[in-house]
Amino acid sequence: MEIAKDDAGDMVIGDVSRLGGRALTVGITGISGDEVLSIGWVETGDSIKLNLEDAVTLRDEIDRIIKDRHTGEDI
């Protein structure tokens, strides 16, 4: 897995070394107070858009899943 930035400033995560590689994009658009986090598949252009409150909830849930899986380990 690699992490890069595309021309629009979005983070690209996955196989970024070649065209057609499987990768996700993550970016924030909008103005203060009305921002939207977009998470999408590079290959298909499909994406999910979350307001920042939902994005924070998703982040916290992912963090909890990782911590629960690795209880007692340094991660």
C-alpha cells in the first residue's frame, strides 16, 4: 500500500504505482461549516460523501475496531 496526493489535493491510498491499480481517494470539499468528506474508488469513480460529523464518527469507529483487534499491543 502506498499513499500519494493527486492533482486536486486528495489523498490516494492503495496501488498508486500504475494506472488501473486499486486505490481509494479521500478528500474534503466545501466551505467552513459545510465541508464534505468524500471517500471514493479511483477505478469506478463511485464515492460516498459524509458531513464532518459523520466522518468523525467513522474515524472513531475505525480507530475502535483497530484498537479492539490489537488490545495489549503497541500499534
